[in-house]
Amino acid sequence: MDTIIKKADEEGVYEEAAKILQEGGLVAFPTETVYGLGGNALDCNAARKIYAAKGRPSDNPLIVHIARKESLNKLAKDIPKIAWELIEHFWPGPLTLILNKREQVPYGTTGGLETVAVRMPNNKVALRLIEEAGIYIAAPSANLSGKPSATMAEHVYEDFNGRIDMILDGGMVEMGIESTVLDLTDSVPVILRPGAITQTMLEQVIGTVVMDKAILAENQEMDLKPKAPGMKYKHYAPKADLTIITGKREEVEAYINKKIQENKILGKNTGVIATIESQQAYKDGIVKCIGARSKEGTIAKGLYKVLREFDHLHVDCIYAESFEDDEMGIAIMNRLQKAAGYAIISV
């Protein structure tokens, strides 16, 4: 099967994509965060196809995407008041809410759990596709399990040509990292995955919110079990070994430059993930600029794109600078640390 790839502004493309979804097929599409791999959320067979295409563990729940806020009532029950307060502030947008599921939501979509993850994307292509199909769309990130997420249609094609029915090309995504996931099934809301909607932003609306301790880098040696099943798996990894270097900027740059020269003597190619502020400090190696520290959003948007670029440059190893571990920086470092398998060196 050759995968169809079409621009989102082509005539008749939404009708074609909707028909595929209605018949149980898979369509990749853009959201404001990353590209999603979509199937009918209420169809167990479609869910199985998603897991099979991605090579994704079946206990890793799929996020259900909706186009209207009131659709949440059809998917979840016992919805607390704070959920509607968050929806009023952040939907459509990069916030996924975990709630108790209704019977019609199959366990195939929820990873066998009694809860369902739901969000309303802030992307015209995604919203129109959901409306046109007339279904709720289950859609994890459109990348092979373990690889960097897709922020362009080309990334999706690279991973899934011949494995899915269609790719809806809406261009480069706006944000570049996945949504914040917030569990509302306990007495205190818990962030299971950090994203652009930060802990501070959430607390300004609903009060106390805590972070699942198992997803924080400083707790990795404690062997804590993350509450979200998907967070126990390695994600976002490039082919080459990635190491994060932390410390004062000058010392980090000196360490990476030293490793570049050592690897050069050994005949190895070294990749470097730098920023606009630091890229000139590296005189050798293959240097990729991820964005500007002064604008964390550019770093988030560039992360997966840069990781995928290194896969085509045949580097033997990659060194990355670290980023501030606060607010948006928590989400960036969460993805970068998982991509590195928590290989972190402090200098």
C-alpha cells in the first residue's frame, strides 16, 4: 500500500480523509503541537491499527481529539467543575485532560484503563477533519514508537509510507512538543506530561496542581513508576547516542569542544545541539541550532526537527546543551532527557 499524501488546501481532501476514517482507516494530520496518527476513537480495530503501525505498546493510551467542547460529555463521566474551568481557559489548545471514561469508549483506545484522555486541538486542519468525519479521532503522535515526533508531513511520510492510508499535509506545526497531560481523577490534579500549558498557568485557574514525581529528571534514580503508562517508555530518540551537558555556559561549550576534537581523532562525527546564542562557540563538528534561549517557544518547535536531521547526517554521537528547568523549560528538558535516555553529564 502506498500512502496518499495531500495538501490540506486541495479540493475534496477533507471528504477523502473523512471517508478513510469512517471506514476504519488511518489518517495522519497536523495539530498545533505535533502531527497525529488518527483513527476512529470508538473503533477497537482502528485502535489496533494505530498500535500496529507505530509499534506502540498496547498499554499506552491514545488521546481522543474532539472538535466541540460539549463532546466531552459523550466520552467522559463524573466530570469535575475544574475541568470546565480549564476548558474555558485552554481549549482549543495543548491541554489533554484525563477523566473517567464512559462505556462507549473501548479499552483498546484507553490502553485498558478506566480513564480517557481528551483534548480539543487548536488547529484549523485538525478541527475541520474531525467535523467532516463526524467521529472522535484517537491520535497519538505520528511517529514510529521511540523516534522523535513529527512536526512536518515529511517526517510522517518517512516513518509511515506504506503503513497508513493517508497523510494530510498542513505544513510545519506551530508548537513542536506534545500537549500537557493533566489527570483530574484524583483529589489533586496531577501533571503526567509537561507541555506548553505550564503548572503555573494551570494553578492560576484551579489552584494546587502537582507534577508526577516519576517524570522529573532528579527522581530517575528512585525507580518511581510513572502514573501515565506511556511515560515509562523511551521516546523521541535519534539513532546516535545523545548526551546532555549541564553547567555554566562557558564550561559546557569547552567540554563539548573537547569531545568534538577527541572524536575527530578517532574518526567519529560529532553532532551538537546549540542555540542562537551559542552556536558560534563551536568551531568544528556538525552544529545544529535549535532556537533562541530568549524565546523558549523556538526551542520547543525546533527540537524534534533537529533530532530527525541528525539521523540523516550519520553522526556517531550528539551532545546537547541543557535548558532552564522551569515553566516551558520543564517540557523541553523532559523531551530532551527522554531522547537521551537520561544520559546527563554535569561539568
